[in-house]
Amino acid sequence: MAKQSSWVSESWIASANDPDADFPLTHLPYGAFKVTEGQHLCVAIGSSLVDLYQCAQFGLFPKALIEPCCQPVLNPLMSLGTTSWMFLRDTLTNLLRQDAPSKVQKVVETALYPISEAVLLNPVNIPNYTDFYASIHHAYRVGELFRPDQPLLPNYKYVPIAYHGRASSIITSNTSVARPRGQLRPGTVGEPPAFLPTNALDFELELAFYVGQSNLLGSPILIDRAQQYIFGLSLLNDWSARDIQAWEYQPLGPFLGKNFATTISPWITPIAALVPFRSPASLRQSADPQPLPYLTSSEDQKSGAFDITLEAYLLTPAMREQRIAPFRIGQSNSQGLYWTVAQMIAHHTSNGCNLQVGDVIATGTISGRDLSAAGCLLELTKNGRNPLLLPTGETRVFLQDNDEVILRGSCARLGYPRIGLGECCGKIISPHSVD
């Protein structure tokens, strides 16, 4: 078996040793890229990617890992479980570490490609997508906008709220998003709604956790075992048409205001790479109720959260024309989530719901206590009442056509190399024509 080597930090690939690199040796996020015959799985290292298919064909992997690494998606590897995940991670680390044998380095070099020249694709077949509402700061500010007398509903501090999204409209980063049409609330009571392109298109800064193991229908996942089901995470942007959402969401929740597109970043950070960046669950206020027993775990409270800095940037056509860099409009941290991912999984399956390999569990908008840490324009502009001023002198209340949203994430802790989650990007384009 491969020698345990996950925390060796120096690689023979020089770009991976840059302290500002997103993809050092301790990270090795999974991805997929386009090849003539389809797509190959890969890992990122520095400014390069390593083709796992080629490595498998070259005999660089143990026999048990060859077949899953030759597949176009990660689902077969994910289904093998945590032991195989770590086996591959340690194998890759040994191939890429500074003191790897020169013969090995020469073979691996033939499977290296510049990330900048690759077309990145979705590395997972996603069967299902559930989006939670786990940030209490987001929930409270949104509640203040629409229910100032009761910003948080009575169930919020007891139930990890979620809705089922649309897996078929999850798209990879850098895919354009067409402005959706939908029914908009009538301006006058008694009048019919209008069917028009949304005027309130928004982004949501989120994390997506990938389920790596399934559970049988009727068999809940206990909270103390939930972490074993998580393969990794990515950045996610849950695009939202706020005016469509406002008209349709009662009584059954989001539908067409959400399911037209969800952008996910192409890189999946293995959960093992995040071990140094684990943190205690968010501390509840003394007046808050304690989670019910099925959502309670001392280990989860001790280390169930992740210290991930998250940023949202906006790039407008005028900024591109004037060569102005994307403007940061929000910065938050996933440490502040009211519910941990283990609590989300335990609740999701508490009624016997079966998760499938490749399912995405999203956090919902991640916002911090201060308004500058808001993770969407709905909060930042107070539903359009307070426009954002941009470096060009432009203002925005919601997204306009050809605006681009760029999400970034990173982890840093003393004694460990920084890791970055890459980018999750999407540009708004005009609505598609209607036949």
C-alpha cells in the first residue's frame, strides 16, 4: 500500500511550491478535461493538471485504482469508499513529491498539461441536488426584508431548511447563463402577472459538498457517521431570479426562480485536503435551543465546520473595456454556518431518504454577520433599495446582461500551505429567443 504522505508539501513541479498557488501538493483537487475521445479525469498541481487516465495506462497506479481512474467521471472511484480515496491521494502525492524518483518524474511529465490550455468539464455525474439554508446571517437579513417583525421563522433553529434543486441544470464554470423568463408579480391587486425576463437576477455564494457513498432507502445516516459520506467540496453559485421567486415561492418554495441554472466550479477539493482547516461548529447564542439528539454529536461540534474564506467579485462590460480588475462585492467564511454538513446529511436522511453517489449537498448562501460579508445582491442592496457603487461609477442593484460573477475560496492556517478552491464563474447573456 502507498506510504502515508498527504502532508508532504514540496513538489518537483515548481509552480506548486508558490505560496500563493491554489493547488499545492497538499491539495490535489479532482477535475476532468476534454480530450478527443471525450473526457479524462485529472488532478490539479500548481499550474498543471495530471491526466489520471494516462497515469493508469502507464502503470503508475495500483491495480485496484486503474479501472476507476480510466472512467470519464469520478462516481466509480467515489463508490469505492474512503480507503480507496486515501489510497489514490497518497499514490498521487508520492508521484508528485519533491523526492519522487527521477524515472517516475519523467513518466508523469508525459501526463502533465497546462490548466490554462485545457477545457475543463464536470468530473461528476450528479444525480440529485439539495440546497440548504444554513447561514443564519443570510436567513435573518432576508427575513428582515420581507418579515421585519419576524425575520427568523420559529423552525429555523431546529430544522436544517432545504429544498430540492434541479441537477439537470447544474453547469460548469465559464458557461454562460441566459436570463430566464417567468411570471412576475402584478403591480396592481387583481391584475394578472406578466411573463417577462427577470429584472432581479442575483447570484448566491455557496459551497457544494459531494456525496461519495450511498445509503439504503429507509436507512438514515447517523450524524457520527455522516463525515464518511463526504467525498469533497466545490464552489457553487445558485443563480436566482428574485422577482420570479417572490411570486411563485408560496406555498411550496422555490421553482423556476432557481432551476434555470446553477454554476459549479470544475475542481473538487478532497475532504482529506481540508483536515488542517477544520474548525468547531458555529457557537450558538445562549438563548438558542440545542439541536435535537439526532443532530447532536460532540465530535461534530468540535470539528464539523471548515475555515474557508469565500469571496464574490463582479466584472461588468465597462470594467472590461477600461481594463479594471473584477471588483470584490462580498467576503464571508463558511465557519459561520449555523448547521454543519454532517447535520445537513443526518437531517436529509433522517426520514430514510437515500442519497446517491455524486449527489450535491449545497449550503445555501453563505453570509457573515456584517453586511460587507453578504453573499448575494438581495442582501447587499436590500432588495434593490441601496445600489452598489462600482469603480467605474456604475451602480448595480441586480445583475445586467454581460455582467460576470466570479466566486473564489481559499484556506490558510499557520504551518500549512494555503490552498485555493479555484474559481466559479458565469456571465449573464440575453434571454434565449422564444419560438
